[in-house]
Amino acid sequence: MQPATINVKSIFFVLLLAICILHGCTPKPLLIDVEQIEPKIVVASQIIPGQAMFIGLTRSFGALEMNADSDSVSNEFLDKLLLDHALVTVSYMDQTDTLYKLEKGIYVSVLTPQYHHEEYRLYVYDSTDGSEVFAMTTMLPQVGFDSVYPYIEKNGDDTIVYLHYSFTDPPEENWYMVNYYKNQDNDTAAGFDLNNYFNRGDNVLIHTDVLSDKTFESQYYEATIALYGAAATDSIAVTMSNISEDYYKFLDLRNKSQNWFAEVTNEPINYPTNVIGGLGFFNTHFPDVRFFDLNNFEIEY
């Protein structure tokens, strides 16, 4: 048997062909021109019972406008998001109230009455670019706390603030929003918050719970929550609002997302909305508000 011979030229040709095939299968880098999403007006709302109706107005923004190396936002960038030149009206029954600008991005009415089961219609016109949005909601009756109180426990090196509350759920289907705040300056008279004025100010939103009475075992509901963001020297507040099912779904999705967009604008573009032509949610929730100065409570050991 003759020993096998190696054809060097043939092997070289096969290797060269393989290299060419592999090179040809490697896709060339593509330059992608990402179309910028047109900014939209984002709506938030809040009512202080018997005092005022607040409307918060920002603009949506694209992810590419953010600094990828930072999870915070500069005041300069935030100022660009706030609507400074808007006409804002709220209509109900046969009346229309024009809100005045309290601060950049915040519009308020102290004249709009608060009628249960009444429809309220929001209109916003931004004079800087001619954009406008509409929204409508129904004001639901207030459901108040039966009892609510904080207590403080010392557990080893940790001091934990708890808040216990209870309320009676009306017979019909209901949904609730419970917000927990702290105020490090102990200024419990500061009732205005509107999501901490987009993370500015001294009122700090610690947590938001959304509840559906479909999960309740009876009409009497009670809960205890640990306020890990609060210290024994803080003042705290808890608010409870009877809200619509649509707003419940909006808040539930926002809580589950837990992303930076929710913290800044509270309305990422994929959230449900009742704002025609814009984003966010117009909701005339009527909260029961309770304040506590934790310095007045003894620590339990």
C-alpha cells in the first residue's frame, strides 16, 4: 500500500474557501437611525379635600435623552419636562374653571367644587407647540379610615416604624390607593404633594399600596405596614383614596414596573391612560389624610 500523500495546494484552497465563506456570512454593521418619539403631554392629578384641585403637567421623553450612566435627573433636564405655558380648564355640570399656574408644571383651582358622582372634564392646551389633550373622570365618594395609628418598635439595633389602619369597605366593588409619606422637616401642615412635586420638596413618598376589595375576606379591612423609609424622629402621613378600576390598573402596573420613568414622570408611554392625545391619568380622587409626629410616640422594646 502506498503511503498517503498530502496535497498542500488542495488544503490551502479549502482553507481559503472556508475563510471566504465565513467572512461572507458575517453581517456588516448597520447604522440605525432611531426615530425620536414625538413628546406628549403627561397628566397627573390630586385633590386636597375642601381646598384645591391640582393638575401636574410634564412632557414625555425618549430613553436616548437620558444619561445611561446615571439613575438621577438634573434640575435642568426636569425643567425641560415641565409645562410652563399651558391653558388648563376643568368643566363640570354647566361650569368651566380655569386653573392658574402655581409653579412650573403645577396648575391649581381653589374654586372647583367637589361633587360625588359628578363627571369632570379636563382640557389642556400647550401654547408653546399647539398640542392639546382631553380627559374625563368621575369623582367617587370618599371612603375614610375607621382607625389609623403608628407605633415604633426597637428590634436589636434597628428601630422600625409601623402603621396600622382599618376601614369599612362599602357594598359595591371598590378599589383603593393608600400612600405613605414622611416629612423630614416635621412640617405636617404641608398638605400639597402631587407625587412630591416630581421628586422635589420635603414630603417623601415612601410607598403606594393599591387594593381591590375582591381580595377582602369581609367588609372590614385592616393592615399593618412597616415604613422602612421612616425614622422615629420623622413626621409621617397616610392617605387613602377611593379610586376607579381603570386608575387602579394604571397604578398597579406602575408599581410592578419599578423603573426610573415611573419615579420621575410616573407615566411611561406603555401605561394605560384616560388622556386623549397624551399620557398619564386624570383622576379626581378624594383622599382621607392623617398626619402623625412620631416624636409624640414612645418606642416599644
